[in-house]
Amino acid sequence: MNFFRGVMGGQAAGPQPSGAETIQKLCDRVASSTLLEDRRDAVRALKSLSKKYRMEVGTQAMDHLINILQTDRSDSEILGYALDTLYNIICNDEEEEQDESEDAVTPLPVSGKRKNVSMPDENAQKQADDLGAQFTDKFIQDPEHITLLLTLLEEFDFHVRWPGVKLLTALLKNQGVQVQGIILVSPMGVSRLMDLLADSREVIRNDGLLLLQQLTKGNAAIQKIVAFENAFERLLDIITEEGSSDGGIVVEDCLLLLLNLLKNNSSNQNFFKEGSYIQRMKPWFEVGDDNAGWSAQKVTNLHLMLQLVRVMVSPVNSPGATASCQKSMYQCDLLQQLCTILMATGVPADILTETINTVSEVIRGSQVNQDYFASVNAPSNPPRPAIVVLLMSMVNERQPFVLRCAVLYCFQCFLYKNQKGQGEIVATLLPSTIDANSISAGQLLCGGLFSADSLSNWCAAVALAHALQDNLTQKEQLLRVQLATSLGKPPVSLLQQCTNILSQGSKVQTRVGLLMLLCTWISNCPIAVTHFLHNQENVPFLTAQISENLGEDERLVQGLCALLLGICIYYNDNSLENYTKEKLKQLIEKRIGKENFVEKLGFITKHELYSRAAQKPQPVFPSPEQMLFDHEFTKLVKELEGVITKAVHKSTEEEKKEEEVKKTLEQHDNIVTQYKELIREQDAQIQELKEQVASMTSQNEQMQTTVTQQLSQIQQHKDQYNILKLKLGKENQSQSSSQGDGSQMNGLQTEELSQLREEVEELRKQHSLLQTQLGDKDALINTLKSGASQTADGPAGGSDNTELLQELEALRNQVQSQSTEITQLKTERQDLLRKAEAGSSDTAVPTSDGSLDGAKMAELEGRLTAQMSETQRLEEEVKRLSESRAELEQQLASSTSTVAILQTEKTKLQTEVQESKKEQDDLLMLLADQDQKIHNLKQRLKDLGETVEDEDDLDARDQTDDDDEEDEDED
């Protein structure tokens, strides 16, 4: 303990040890002491020496300090001393030592050599950085050390957590990539660090922000993890709690961390947009009317906030993501708020410049946002459009250079893919729309184009070129612009005035701007090329500029002149005889030389400022003199350089072949276009048919469902019917058991009646057929009679006919009698059937009186059978006689053919009259017989005790039966 008393308590007697020796003794004490207090005092002493003896402490004590972190986890004080010591030897920043009483240590006298404090700052800082990097490498050789440090950060004790945060931040500063890799693979490594933002102690939370800034630098994987650990929500809450733009350094740290998470990280940008965090940015830009006295911190905060907006809509992002963010910013009125700052007074110049750049990228390529920006007016009297006010600043040489560049960028973004805006700008230059009482954008551009300030010339030329970018209509419209140069002289076109200024030999910046304007103007516009070549001085001027050997500063002008002349060749429609494509190429070959022309053309892309302008759309230049190239113009050069070189080297024959190939390709393209349209139509038809099929399928499914439901309902009704049927059957059985033998007799009669009905129906059909055949036979007999009476030359034939007729007459009488008897039997049978039905239905009549006699029924059936057999026999006899009659007819036809032909018409009428009378007589006889039989049957029924119906009812029924028989005969 004497050693500690010497170190802590004052000067000891005897020679003083050197710093290295003291540190060695302290390290031995840390390694060998068994008492925690001794180790704690030794580590505290190392901490006090770590800044002055950084090399010695880092070299000798680092392993012992790491061992303390591993073994003495229960004592937060010694852990804090060890972490502070490690931080001091690894950190490269010069920080003041904390004034804490427990850390106060008397400095040891230095006996050895020390670093020269008067060494230049750069060398000292370099040595310190190298030393910090060496100790960091030594610390992270074992990845478990980083894992141990992450575990210690979970300790809530302030003396452990805060030094741990600072140490990990220093390690990330020195060896960020390696430490990031270790943390990334460590389980829950990033999540442990995110917990620092929720710490209630502001010191730890604020240092946690610095730690996360270092952790997220250049590592997209960690950025995604941090974002999905709800970092956006926490950071925006901290910004709001700290006062937004009026907050302090904590707001700045939060904004820097947000920039790390969002810049060049499309996944986090999409997550930020989808989480509706863009809407939470709007309150940041709500500035009051009194904008005086902006603090430096507020300017910094607002500058970072504007950069955060620009990150979301940067042109380097994917077009879809940028358009989506632009739409969100318009919908949540963030764009409107930015335009309010743009038109406000008292805003600092750097904030105004950054606001202009931010508005530029918010409206770039978005038609809705561009239209809104065109409608914004400045709060002046009278109100002027914001575009006009900004252009006034751009062409004013007294405005700051960065502000003028920002206005030019805003104008370019306003016209980017905005043909409507391009037309509005060009319209302000046309004679029909010029208003002498107000300042327009076109007037400002023309004023800047021809002013004495070369920067204004360049800016106005580039701005006007953007009004013509990819817009053939406006290129042609701009040819109508006429300018009044001086009193008494006729007006000249804008195109001619530009070439006049070129020929006057103005500054390089002015000529470069005008040449870029002319190249953009006449490219892909044959009419503008014709107007340019129509001036006889233009081509000689360009060839003279290209052919001369000028200095380095003029090489760019020569290259642009070569480009302009090449455009005149490539887009020439040969409408001017003196300046056709072939003549211009011959002129180049004679005056300049093809190889020299191509070499001068290559001066453009070889210029050092060309590649810088081609990187991004925003014009950023360190000084006005270096403002030579425009981003969109570099695209045009890249597109035209190759085709112009080929056009100059090509011969006339090659051009003709190429034109033929172009025509063929155009034809093929037209055919392909037609097929594409046909395919589109077919696709539309197929889609329509698919929709119809889907609709019909759905309808079919609905109908199937309906049918299934109806079938189920029918089944239910069937089941109900069967149940009711069973019930009725049971009731009938109970009734039948009580009625006895009479019911059984009625059941048998019912079956017999049904059979009798069928037999009567068959007899009725047979009777109708016989009646028809009989009528045919009667007609034939009458015909034969009339023919026989008129035939005088054939007595033998006449006698034969007479015998045959007699036989037929007898047969006819027999058939009629049989038919009459059959009819009577039918009628009797029908009456019996009716009576039987009436008897079976009337349950009150006793069975003995209401039923038919069995013997009677048997007799009746026998008679019917006999009559049917007799009828069949007669049918056969009729058939035989018919054959005999056919033979007789043939004989009569051969003998009396002449007479028959003459008498046919007469006999036909007579025959019809006789047949009608005969049929009437027959019918009357049949009716009389039927009436007699009916009367007899009624009498018999009365004798049996049955009730007989009235005459009217029977007549009605007979009439109905006759009608039915006539219908069946017709069928």
C-alpha cells in the first residue's frame, strides 16, 4: 500500500519511478491482488494515467482491463473504471478530463521522453489516429470482446452503461466495418443498442444516438434492422419532444441518424413512406411570420430537415418510389408548406437556397406538383408567379452564386417531362401573347440571354434549352420569335440573334451556353435546321471555328461547333440545294478533314467538367467559371456523337442503302404494330369471353344450387306425401275391417269394372273401323249397280253382277244386324257399369240389393265373346268378297271403259245423294233399336231396385259419347 500512498497521497522519499514502471506495477497489482478494493484502486490509477501515458497503458494494461470486465461483473465501480480506461486509450478525440473527486490523481513526474506538444497539429492527430486504430485492432481481434461489451450495455447502472456506449462508439469510429460485422452476427446485438434510445437518462440516450450514427454508416443490412426496430417512430418522437427545428444538438443527431437510415436505402424509404412518417415532417417547416433572429442551430436543423425531404425524392431513387413520395408530399400539404418558406421574407440565404433545391426535386417529373408550383404567387403587389420571381433572381448578377444555381435547377425540374409548362414558357415569347404591362418568364430569359453578364447568358440559354427539351412543337414555335435590336432596324429572329452573338466573339461561357441552346434547338427538328442553314453566314462561321488551331480554352467551343454542324448534316432534309447532306460532307472534307472533324467533336466528352455534369441533374459548381455543361446536354452529346461520326464518314450509296433499310424496317415495324393491335384486340375479346364464361359459370352454379334446393324440397314433399299416404292407408284398413264382406265384394266389382271399361273401349274402336269399311263397300256397290244398269251388251256379266250384289246386300244386312246387336250390348254394358259404379260409391245401400247378379254378368260376357267371334268371321267374309269384287271391277272396267268415262261425273252426284239418304235411314233404324233396348234395360234395372237417371242426363251422356267416338274416328 506504500505505493498507492505515494501515488495518491503525495511525494515519497527517494527516487521517483518512471511512468512505464508505475504502469507496470499497477498492472501487476490488478493481476495479482485478491482484494477487490486493491484491484479497484489500481484500475482507477490506470484510468488517471491513460491520457498522458496512452501508449504505455494501452500496451501493458489492455488485457488486464478486459479480464476485469469478464471477472468482476458484480462490481459496477471497477467496471466503470475499466471501461473509461479503455475508452481513453482507444478514443482519438481530445476531450477534457472530468472533474470528479474520485478520479482526481496527482500527476506523476515524467522522467522519460514525452511527445512534443509543440508538434504540428496534423502530425499529432495522425499519430493519435494511428494509435487508436492499433488499439482497436487489438481489442477486436477476439470478437467475444465486442459481445462482452454488448452484454455490459444491458446493465442499467450509469457508471457501466455510459462508458460502454462511449467505448463502442470509439471502436466504430476507428474500425467501423469490422465492428459492424461483429455486431451484425451477434445475437440481438442491434436490438440491445436500440434500447439505448428508450433510456430515461438523456446523457445515455444522446450518446446512444451518436453510437447508432456510427453503427449505421454505409451498412444497408444494419440500417434495415434498425429501421424495423421502430427507429423512425422513436426518432420522430425525440425530435418533437426537443422542439423540432427550434431544438438543440439532439435534434441534429436524430436527423443525421435518419439520413443514414434513408439515404440510398430503397427498403427503408418505402418503409418510411408506408408508415405515414412523411406526414409527420410537415410541422417541421411551419415557420412564423417573424423570421428574424434565426439561431445557428435552427439553421442547421432546418437544413438537415430539408435534406431529409430531398433524400425521399432524390433523382437517383427509382422512378416509382420517387413518384409515390412526391404524391404523398402533395397530399399532406408538405409541398405547400415548402412553397410558403420559399416566398417568405427574412429566411436565411442558405435555408432559402436549400428550400429551392428541395422544392425542385419534389416537383421534378410530377405533373400534379408542377401544376401546383405554376399556380404559386409571390406576396407582392401586384402578385407575380413564383417562377417569374425566381427567374429574376437567376438573371440578377448581384445574387449569390449558389442561389442562382438553385433557381436554375428549380426551373429545370419544373420543365422536366412537362410539355404543358414548356408550352407556357415559350408562349410568353410569342408576339401574340406578349403583355407590355407585366414581366413574363420569356422576357426575363431573353434579357438574361443577351445581358453583359456571362453567367446570366449561360443560365438563360440552358433554361431556354430545357423549355425545348424533347418537344418538337415548341422548337417550331420558337422559330416565330422576333426581336427588336435597335430603332430603325427590322426585327430579327431569336435564332439569328443567337448566331450573331456567337460571331461577335464573346466570352467562352456565353458562347458555350448559346451553342448548347442551338444544338438542343435544331436537334431532331429539320425545319429548325433549314432555318439555321438559310443564313449564309452560319456554315462558313462554323467551319472557320472548327478548322482553326486555337488554345485549350477554345477547344470546347470548337467541339460544340463541330457538334452543331454535325446536327445540321444528320437532321438535314435536303430542302436547300446549297446545303444538302452531301454538300456539307464535301465541305467538311475539303475545309476541315473528316478525321480532324471527328477529333474536334471528341473534345466535348474529354473535357474535365463534362463527366462532373453528367453525374447528377443538379448544377453544382465550385465557381461560376466552371459552370459550362448542363446535365441534359451531356445526354444529348452521348446520343449524337456516334451517329454524327457515322453520318460524316458514310458515302452517298451507303446512305441510300441505309434509307432503304430504314424504310424496310419501318414497314416491318408497321406490320408488327398491326399485329400487336390485332393481338390486343384478340386479347380484349378473349378477356371479354372469359368474363362471359365466368359470368355464365356463376349463373350455372346458382342454377345448380337452385335445382338442388328444389330437388330437396320435392323430396321433402314426397316424404310428406308418403307419410300422409301411409296414414290414410291405415285409416282405410281400419274402416275396411269394420265393413266386412260387403267391402270385399265392392273391391272385386271395381276390378271387374275396370276390365270391362277396357273391353268396351276396344269394341268401340272395332265398331268404328267396321262402320268405315261398310261405308266404303256401300259406295262401291252403288257404283257397280249404276254401271250394271247402263251396260246392255253384256248379259252374262250383268247376271253375275246381280248375284254378287245380292250376296253383298245380304252380307251387308247381316253386318248391320251384328253391329246393331253389338251397339246394344255396349249400351247395356255401359249402363250396367254406371250402375255398378253408383252402387260401389253409395255405401248406404245394402250389399245384397246394390250388387250385380254373378250369373247375369257371366251370361253377358259370353254373349260379348260370341259376338266378337262372329264379327271376326264376318270381317274375313268381307275380305273375301272384296277380292271377288276387285276381279269384277277389272272386268267391268275393260268392257265399259268408254261409258264409265262419260257417265262418271253424273253418277258421282247421284251416288252421293243416295248414299246420304241411305246413311240417314240406317242411322234412324239404329237409333230406334237403341231406344228400345235402353227402355228394356231401364225396366230391368227398376225391377232390380236400382235408381234410374232421367232422360235428359242420359241424352247428355249419349251425346258426349257420340262426340268422343267421332273424334277418335277423325284421329
